[in-house]
Amino acid sequence: AQWRVRLPSLRPPRAGLPPQPLALPPAAMAGVEIGAAAAAVTAGSVGMGLFSYNRGNYLFDQKNHYTRFTAGLNMAIAQMGIYKQDIAQLTELTATRQDCYHGIAAMGLTILTAIYCPGRVGLHTPPPPAWLMGLMFVNIAGCYMFLGLTLWLAMHASMRANTAATHMLTRFVRLPIPSQGMLDKARKFGSSYEEQPLKEVLRVPFTRHQKPGAGKEGGFNEDLQIDQQAQGRSRHGYDVPAWYRKEKAVDNNDTCESIGSMMPLGAEGEAPEHFEAYRELQLEWFPYDVYARLSIFLAFMHLTHCWAYMQIGHQLAETRALFACAIVMLPMFVLQQVILTLDIIPGWGLPIHRLGPCALWTAFFAACIEYERWFSSSTQGVCFLLVYASYAIEIVYTLQLLRLCRPACTAPEVVESPGASWWPGEWRLPTAFQHAIWLVAPPKKLEDGQVDIVAELRDAQRDAPRLPPTEAAITAERRLDVHRALGQQGESAAWFNVKSGLVAMVLAWVFMTFGFTIEVINQGTAHPSLLNAPGLPNNARDPRYRPAKPGTHEPVEVGTGGVYGPARGVHTSKMHRRLADLAA
């Protein structure tokens, strides 16, 4: 009876009386209080667990964030060091090549000066024919000209490349050392967890809380390479911590203030910016590099011609070594053909340039006829034809070289292969010599598996990724840049100088042909020679035309003139009459 519970009356209360509250016994009230306390303890424990779990995640994320920040900068610093080596190696290749050209040109000038200083062939005997001296000295002059061009073009290319590299290394390609402000911005204090919203502080794990909505940023960690079940449990898309969003927003603004850019947005490509900038700067010196190499080729072709013609004059005019001279012609002819084979790519139409070394043989046989034992008018006519053939070959040969050295307007794209030369297709180069140029330009894009951390940091600072232009736009813009750099006429000063030299050589050969024609017309006639005979002084110092000195009546003259002098009766008014009488 004492455990019986007295139920409240179900009858409605009397009118005018307030309802009576349910009365619980003390034992029931104690049980309710215990359950409430247990629930509060459980809720508090769960809250503390969620708080500790989420705070632990926050602190762990902040540690990883700072570690990732420093690791990324260390990688960027290491990669920028590689970029500095890229600039140094590209420039060293150009400078080393120009030093090689300088050495070869200096050696050629030394040899050529020893040949050029005497000013003639045959120091102890009458000189060789004038047409042979013309063949020799025109080639000497051409060799001097192209060796001088080699020195100046190589000097310009080397100095300009070193200047560009120094400018880039001191202003553009710099190590991205972080500032104190950047380090302070990357670190977090443990108390900053109190700034997080309550829903992140007490977030229940393995559940999604953030969904797409107005004003919400999403799309985080969408590139996770995990299975669908794990992805369902991971935090990605819109369901990421608030501090993660804040870090992304902070990282995308002034991530690395020390990584600047000198490239305009329109000039950007798919390669790292230092490659793009260096390739643009190469437009200012690559033509000089190329035509320094071609000037070496042209100089040594003229030098070998000069050597051969000098041997013809020496062996025939002084020593009369007919067969020894022929043996000299053979290796020089082979040497020139070998150089043409090594430097010029076959397949450019009719190989007219192969005709150039043949002028050695026509000049050799013409000189042999000049020095034959007995004179014959028929053989003299053959000699004239051979001399004309020599000059004609030199003219045609020079015109062919002018065509081969011309830069191509629409050269095909060079295939990039490991260890080979490469340059962009929009660069105007003489295609016939492309295998002997040895240019290496920066690549237009990274290879598969390579990354540009510096560019990623720079893109994050711009708050937008780079959008590379289309291939057609890149080619068109680069070709315009190349033409703009080459000048108003679309040609570089280097090619203009080499072209002017070859045109001058053509004019020289035409002039020599015209002069030889005048000699042929006047030979064997009463028309006087244009110059005095070899061995006589010039007119201003010719003693035969000096006035008589005192003592002209003496049998032996004191001076060099007078009535008994050797030039007695030789005057300009009487010269043609005496020659006419002689011819009659």
C-alpha cells in the first residue's frame, strides 16, 4: 500500500478553481534530475570531444599550411636557381661560339696578311698576267672583307647576349626570397581558432554541412584522385573548413611578392616566363650569330681561291713548275668541294655553287697557255676564252652564294629532338645552312611531367591562371615580332652587311671582266698601255721627264736629263707618231 501511486483525478476541476499540478514523489524527481544531469554530462562530453577534434584538425592544418608554404617557396627558390642556370648556359653557348669564330677569323687574317703584304706574285721575275693578279687579289679583298665582318658580327652577338643575360639575371630571374610579412601572414596562432564560426567548432565528422548557395565559394579539392566512397567522406566542393577558404583567399593575393613579371600578357606562352623573355631578346642578336658563321664560310672559300691563284702565279711565273702547280690545284679543288658539302644542305635546286671551284682549273690552263714556249694566236684565243670562263664562273658562283645566304621568309618548323639544334619556325634563317648554324633557343612549352612552380605562385598572385593563346596566334605574333626586330625592310643589319659584301664581289668580278676585255681589244695594237711597264716609276718621279740640268753639253751627263738622256725626243705630242711608225 505504501508503494501505491495515487493517480490524479481525471474529473474536470470545479468551476472557478485552478487546475491542480501533477505531484511527483521525491524518488521520481530524483530520477529525473539524475537523467538530466547525465544528459548534460553526455552533451558536454560530446561537445568537448567535437571541440577538441575540430581544434586538433585546425592546429594540424595550420602546421601543414606553414610547412607547405615554406616547402613550396624552397622548391620555387631551387627552380629559380635552375632558371638562372638556363639563362647562363644559353648565353654561354652563344659567347663560346663567337669566341670560336673570333679565333678562326684572327688566324685567317694572319695568314692572309702574309699573302697580301708583298702586293704581287713573282718578286724575282716579271709578274704574272694582270688577269691572274685580278683573280688573286679580288679573292684576297673578299676574304679580308668577310673576315672583318666575322669579327664585328661575332663581337656584336657575344656582347649583346651577355648584356641581355646580365640584365635578366639582375632584374628578372631572381630568387623568390619571402619577406617577413609573407612569413607572418603564413603562420597562425593557436588562439585564432576562437575566430572560427560555431558550426565549425562543433562540426560532427563524416557529415556534410555546406551546400551550394548564394554567396558561397566552392570547388575546393575537386581533383582528389580517390574512390567514390572515400570522396563522399572527404571534405571537398563547398564543404570545406572556413579557415581553408580564408587561407585560399589570402594565398591568392600577394602570395609571393618577390616573383614579379616583365612579360606583357599578350606575349605569354606555355613556357616559363624567363624562356619567353629570353627568346624575345634573342631576336636582337641571333642574325648576327648566324651570319658570323656564314661569313666564316664565305671568307675561307675566298681564301682557298686566293691560295690557289697565288700558287699558279708563283709556280708558273717564277719556277715554271707545271706539274707541281697542277698537283696544288687538285687538293684545293677537293677542299672547296668538301666545304660546300659540309656547310650547304643538298636539295636546293641545281647545285650551281659546285661550279665555283672549277675556276681554279680554267685559270690554271689559261696560265699554262700564257707561258707556253712558242706563241700562237690560236692558243692565245683559247687562253682568252679560259680567262673569260674563270671570271664568268666567279660571277655565277657569287650570285649563287647570294641566293643561298638569303634568309627564308617562310621556313618550316624545326623538329625538336634531344641533343640537336632548335629555333622557332618564325625566325628568318638561311635554310641552306641550317644544319651548320647550331642555334639553341628556349623551348616553347614544358615537356610532359615538368611543372613550373614559379609560374603557379605568380598565377596565384594574379588570382587567375594563365590562358595560353592559340597556336595560330602565337605563330603570327612571333613572326611579326621577328620582322619588327629585323627592321623596316624585314631584314637584319647582319644580312644586309653580308648581302652588301656579296654584291660588291659581283661588281668587282664584272669590273675585272670589263678591264680584261679592254686589254684584249688593245693587245697587239699601237694603242699605248694605260700604265707604264713594270719596273718604271710613276710620272711624277720619272727622271726622263725632268728638265735638263747644267752640263748638258758634256759627253757624260751629270743629271738624268738633257740632250743625251735616254728620253731624248720622247714627248706626249710625239709618242703616238713614233708608235704609229713602229706599227707601220
